[in-house]
Amino acid sequence: MTTNPWLTIPLDDYEGHMDLPQVGQLAFLRQTLKTALQQRQPASLLYLGAASGNGLEAVDPEVTRRVMAVDINPDYLQAARNRYAASLPQLQTLAVDLQGDTSSLQGQYDLIFAGLLFEYLPPADLLEKVVTWLSPSGRLLVVLQEENPELAEVSPSPFTCLQHLGSIMQLVPEAEFAELAKKAGLRELQGEKKTLDSGKCFYIGQWGRAENIQN
């Protein structure tokens, strides 16, 4: 059985790569989550593919009283606990493969953040699970990388171990994601595009349950 590359990439290499000026995705994802937190003021947050919790510094513990960070790599989550235990005592973590049995993840959340996650998991299956974790008036905040034939899907960098992600990374076109999300029972409430200095373009969408949505 092949080991998932996310279990072999050191956190320092992952964050170092994502924070490179020519990549810039660490700051981009941090700001995306921060903006949603400020806009939505959610009482609960589910952070899927959280790694070490990039962006959790924007959580107001007086507003968002329940925070669950989920990742396949337990070492990443330990780093999240070390970083945020003092400022975010309500932080809980769960090491689980979202492609497998997720019965240990219980409850519903007002905001679910999945930034650059659907590229690594079967989107239809994950969306079906997300719907069960979303509160009736909750929002799924998703970030998808768009295809650019002129740019490598995984940016070249000194952190060469990141190239192993190419074996499991599969970009999800926005139209395909929208179709799958609608089949899962979601409706798009907001969508925009963001192009970074690297030239890579990303779709940022907010989705809610299709029934009884209040904007």
C-alpha cells in the first residue's frame, strides 16, 4: 500500500514552500479564512485539511466557541495545538483520512473551510460528507486551484519533497465542482476569482444548503 505523501512531507517544508514569494499561498489562504470569519461571525468552525492551522489566529474565541481542525497528518495537528493552545483553548483536533471512515467527526458547523483540499480527495464523496457537517444556515468556504497549462500544478521550489504531491493532485474544474456540489444538496451563494503574483488563479466559493438558505 502506497503511503499518502501528506504523511511524509515535513511541516517546515510544506510551510516553507507555501510561504515562498513566488508561491504566496500561505498568506492567501490565511486572508481568505480571515475574511470569511469576519463576515460570517460563525459560532463554530470546521477546518478541513488544517495542517498546522494557518489562519486560526483570526478566530475570535469570544465569537467562535467551537473549533475543530482536521488533517490526515497528526504531526501537523500537534503543531497546531502547540501554536494555538493559549490563544484558542477551544481548539480540538482530529487526525483522520477524509477519504476513509469519518464517523469520528460528529456535529454540525456554521463555517467549514476547505482550502486547496478537493484537489487531493474524490470531490463527490467529500461533498456528501460535508453536507452532513454543515449546519442548516452554515457555509462551506472552498478554494480551488484553476488549471493553467503554462504553470506547473505544484510550483517548483527548493522544497523538492512537495513534488510528490503531483502523484495524488488532481485539479477540479469549477464547473465540475459546482455540478457535484449541487447534486450533494448545496447552492452557491458567492463566488470569485483570485490571481496571485505567481500567475496561478483560484476560485473562492461560499456554498450553503440548497433548502431554506438565508443569506
